[in-house]
Amino acid sequence: MSCPICSRKSDAKYRPFCSKRCADIDLGRWMSGNYAIPSDDPEDLEKAAEALSEPPAKPH
């Protein structure tokens, strides 16, 4: 099995990744929203539309 991030051979300790670095890259992508599961739920679509129409939040 190859690492889904860099395509090197996966390591059993970090499976399916080859290293902690690649596992952390994947986790960072999930946490930042780069990976998303699409939804067909009308309520989710409505919430997304509302979020786009609101002004951006000011940083603290």
C-alpha cells in the first residue's frame, strides 16, 4: 500500500501513511476544511447560503 500523501510505501506504525509527517499533513487538511463531504440536505444548503451572505467575522 502506498501513502496517499506522497506515494511512498506505507509504514505499519502510521498506516495508511508512510510517516507521522504525512499523517499530520492529512489531519491538517481535514481540520482546515480542504476535505469535505458534500451534502444534499436542503437545510445545509440554506445554512451555507446564509453564511455566504453574512459579512466576514472580524479577528480578535
